[in-house]
Amino acid sequence: MDVEGHGRHEDIAAEVDLSRTVGWFTAKYPVALAVAGLLFTLVPAAHRVAVESANRQVDLAPELAESWKEATDGMSCTFNLRKDATFHDGTPVTAKDVKWSFDRAVSVGGFPTFQMSAGSLEKKEQFVVVDDHTFRIDYLRKDKMLLFNVAVVVPFIINSTLAQKNATPDDPWAMAWLKANEAGGGAYKLDSWKPGTETVLSRFDSWKNGKMPSIRRIIIRDVPSAGTRRAMLERGDADLSSGLPPKDFDQLIKENKVKVVGVPIPNCLWYVALNRFSGWLDYSEYYFYWNFHGNNSIFNISAYKNPEMDKLIDKARFSSDPAEYDATVKQFIALAMKDLPIVPLNQPIHDVAMQKSVSGYEFWFHREPDYRQFTKG
């Protein structure tokens, strides 16, 4: 069971225009810039993804890529990049930077490489620079998860020239340097970073990849105590907070001093599950259907393996026939219920409390705020 601790805080300073400043404070996830560890809080703001997942639907929306088109044989996709996009230092964004960033994601190991492989993005040779503003991905196989893995926050685009200047023979992907520095071109740029304490972002006024955000300054602060976070919210020292105990949200709703938004988390289930192979009970877990694939992934908590399940999952993942896909999904769900009689508890709600002057909050699958959407006042 995963219990979050997030919130937002506003730094009170005389010289700051508070109508254009917001903040975020977090208890569970320490503020950091480790790219290999990928902290979702910073990537959507400080970096740019080639294609952005649209909220509340499964369509894809343009960002750095103005348009894209799959080949007639369904084995590649070509992206046309914006010609006026720049990184924070003014360097133009080119397809070379996109390729280097994708190459990096499939090479550094850990979560980035694992996530890329979930969409059959596995080899550097798949990523091709056609010209300065045209980038192509060659498919290893027809995988319906591929483009959506392009749209998540893992393959964000890095200023390859700047990163390579700070790389070493032992660290060709500038992992060490990028843990404490950013080389992006997203809607917000990094002003300061105090590990485990505070990160300050400011709006990048030359951003070209979408509507210019209203909020000019963001302060992300680590505040471990839920009680302190609630008190800051009630005093008006914080704009937004999540991860409070349910009773606190209930009280905040009744008091009506701030507004509370609750969204059922679509990719989360609280449940009781026992490992069928390490104990005396033949009992296992059910969360995401692909967790059941016998690839010993980090999500397969119960070490469940069934060749029939693997076959059905692969068939559904790579099927181009909607009817076949639907039928196969029903088959492996039935098998899951047969093999894995779990005890589901509930689908948790992601509650967020915010000042009544704050608007524009949108739920994202990673449960972190998209600072670009907020308005205040």
C-alpha cells in the first residue's frame, strides 16, 4: 500500500509578486534532480517531452513535436519538431538532441531503461535523425504501448551539447552532473536547488511548446510533517497540499476555508496479497495486468509465473485487431482471477487541498502537479 505525502508551499518574501508565485512541498519524495532516478516533479516543468499525454483521454497532444505520422507498414513513426524551440541557454532544440536523449534513456539502466522497454524502445539504433527538425523511431515490433511511452516523462529532451561538455569517459551520459544541474528547455527553468529542502523554478519566457503558464515562480519545499503542511495551508502560507490523512481532508471540507478536489487514482488499487512462492499460502497479487508477465519485473511482487499468462499478455500487447485485443484481455483477466484470488480493498482517492484563489489543477497519472496549468487570484 502506498501512502503519499505531497503539498505546496509559498515562500513569503517582500520582493516577490505573490499573485504569480506558487510552491510545492513534499514529504515522501525528497526534492532532487537525479535524472536516472527520474523525479516526476521536475521533469514535466524543467524538461520537454516530444509528445505529451492529454489528460482524461488516450489521445496524444503535440508539444515539442508539432506533428507525427506512422509509416504505412506500421513499423516506424516520423516526428516533425518545432523550429523555434530553444533550451534555457538559448541553444536551438534539434533532432540531434532528441536522439541523444532517447539513446540515453535506453542506455543508463534502472527505471528509465525499464520504462522505455515497456514500449519496445530498446536500442539506440531505433532512433534516427532525418534532419535538424525531423526525428524518426524505427519499431522493433508493432507495440500499442510505444507512442504512449514516448509521451510519458522518461524520454525528456536534454541539451546534448551542454550535457556532453560535462560528461566523462566513465560517465558518458553526464549522470553525475545532471543530478545537480538541469539542461532542459521546458516551461520552467531551475533557479536554485537545496537537496532535501527546497527547489525554486521560474518561468521560461521563451518557451514555445504550448500556452505560456500564468505562474511565474514555483517553490518546491520538503515538509515532512503532515500536521505542519495542513497548518501552513490553513494559515495561507501554502497554496496547495496533498498527502494529508483522510480525516484532515474531511475536516477541511467541512470547514470550507479551502477547496478540496478528490480524484480516484486510475492506476492504483489497494489490496492484500501474499507471495505464493515464498510462504505456505498459494496466494498472489493482482495490480497491473502486465505485472503478471513472467519477466520477473520489479512490479511482480508475488513472483507469479504462468506461461499461459505470458502468451496472452504478449498477444494482447502486440495485436492490431481491436476485437482480438478485447477477447484476449478478458481471457487473461479470467486467468488472473482463477490463479490469483486476491483481496481488493479499494481504489484510493488522490485528495488535493488548495487555496480558493488557486485554479487549474489537473490530475496526472504520476500524481504530481503540472505547474503550467495553474492560475492564482
